[in-house]
Amino acid sequence: MSESGSALSQHKIHIYNQLPTNVIPLRFHCFSKDYFSGSVTILTGQSFNLSFASNLVRNNRYACHFSCGDRHADFDVFNVAWKNLHRTYNYVVMSDGFYVNYDANDHMNNLERVASWF
């Protein structure tokens, strides 16, 4: 079960590479107004974690650009303007797209598709 965020709360973003093992590594970078992850590369089965505090007064928005060979994707992984905020965001990268859930205990439970490769 996910926990709803508050006016000032800690958030965690996890990115899990669940691409097939014969696919080249997942490359991405994530950024906000005050943060840049640098270029990150993770292999199948690996993950990347990011934690930060949000404040409804500030314009907190985190986005990521993903690439895997000739496939790409860009989308927000957190935006304080979203109607429902959560403490945990699990993004699971698969060959057919990107999925999210908000479960702090199981990143593969009740996944919802949020983006596609282009």
C-alpha cells in the first residue's frame, strides 16, 4: 500500500531495469531545477534510487530521459503539481514501455503503464 505525500515530505524514486538480459544496458539521466544525476547506466536486474524532500511552495519537478539503443523516452517521474502525491515511486523499465507503482515493499505489484519507447 502506498503512502500519500504531505505538504513537506520525503519522496523516493526507484528505477528498475527489467529489460531482457540480451538487450544493451539502459542509459538515462534525471534532472530537476536543482539536481542533475549525470549519465547513469544500469544492467538488467539493477536499479537506481533518488530521494528528495518536496515542498508545495517550490516548483518540484523531476524528469528523466531514457535510451536503450535506438529507443528513447522522456517523462516526468515526479511533479508536485500532480493531483495525487506518493512517498514511493517505482518505475519499472520493460521492453514494451515504462510502468509505475507506489508500493514501498514490492516494485512489481499492480503496475500501471505510464510511457512508451519512441
